[in-house]
Amino acid sequence: MNIMPIPDVLLGDSFTLLVPNASGKWGETVISNVRVERTVCISDYSSQKARDNTELTVWYDCAKSSPKTDFTAGMKVRYHSELYEITEHKVYLADSPHHCKFKARKIGG
């Protein structure tokens, strides 16, 4: 099966991936040529302080996005000075991985 790559016009975003290393610090890698969709959402309207449930949906093309990397739940993402945690990850493949999509929930910023 042959799957077409994500069109370049949709891959104009970038973000910083924060990955824990052996020393307990977070390593930073800028991931470019991805599609980021930001959804703003709040909950607890009746309380004095509404909860910010903003989330990102990120599309990573295995052929066009760079650098090559793997994503797992629990990794952190910085996007426009906001901090998110990856909550789910899905890989789309035919004969080999083609692209992946992950969702990340806002945790700060």
C-alpha cells in the first residue's frame, strides 16, 4: 500500500520537544515542518477559577518533518511559550510508518 505524504502547505509549524535524560534534566529538540492544531477549552464554569483544558493535536510526517524522532506519552512539548504533556500517540502506517498524530494537554504557561 502506498500512502501520499502530508502536503507541504499544511506542514508550516514547529515546536520544542522536551525529553527527560539520564541526569534528570530535560533535553530540548526543535521539531519542524509539522502541523499543529491548538484547541482552546475551559471547564468548571461555575467555579471562581475556570480550568484551562487547552490541547494540541500535532501531525508529524515521517518523510518531511525533522529531525527524525519518536514520541511517547509523558513527553513534554513547548509551543508558543506554553507547556503541554503528550497524552496520546498514534502511528499511521502501510508498509512502514508514514505519519503520526499525538495529542498534548496544556500543563503550564
